[in-house]
Amino acid sequence: MKVTVYGPGCARCTQTAQIVKEVLETEGVSFTLEKISDYAEIAKAGIMATPGVALDGKVVSVGKIPTVSEIKDWLRTPG
């Protein structure tokens, strides 16, 4: 699974990346984590508020720090 965290590198974006990473590791999911901080790339992905998270190219969260239960729900939802 490819996980992309969109944001300028602020504390909220860093926290989002850390939470997503911890949940995926706990759930035993094999993944790569990419952080996108370029504003043009963030806008190109359709992210209008950061932090944003995409799983395998599908945006699943925008403008907030996701909860552990939300992240687990992403894993249960077929892509």
C-alpha cells in the first residue's frame, strides 16, 4: 500500500504521518510512506486543506488529523 501525506510539514501534518504509520504497523500492513509538501502537488491532488492523506492514490482524509478508528476503517473499506 502506498500512503501519501500532504502538507507543508507543520506539526499537524507530522502528527498525521506518525499516527497513520503507527496504525498501519500495528495492523501488520505493508506500506510505503510518502510526504508531499509542494503546494502545487498538494493542489493537484485536490487537497484544499492540510493535512491530507491518500491511500494508493485515493484521498481519504482532508483538513484534519485522523483518529485511529478512522484509519482502521480506511483499511476495511474496499478501494
